[in-house]
Amino acid sequence: MRKIFETAGFLIAALGLTGLCRHYLGWAPFGVVRRVLPFGQDVLWINIVLVVVGGLVMVTPDLVEDARR
């Protein structure tokens, strides 16, 4: 289960980072994935939220494990 959360968090953060690249640099390495997303692609705050949420999802298994000890 831990690997699933870490993988999902990494993918969410990667989507946010590609959105930031597209916003600031004008290109996106994963353009096909960005076109599939249902929400605004060029909105800066959505990309920042995706990076933060992705980071939180990656850290969550460690926090839960520490709380159980």
C-alpha cells in the first residue's frame, strides 16, 4: 500500500511540475497527459496545489507509520 501512495503522489507532483514548466517556459514534456485533465491547464495556482498535494500523498505513509509506533 505504501508503494501505491508513493507512486500516486509522484505522478500528481509530476503533473504539477509539468504545468509549472508549461506556465513559465511555454513547453510541457507530457503534453498528452496535460490535455486529458478536465480542469484548467494554464492556471498557476492549480499547478502549485498539485505539487503540494503530490508531496503530501508521498509523505502520508511515513506519517501514518510514525503515528502507529
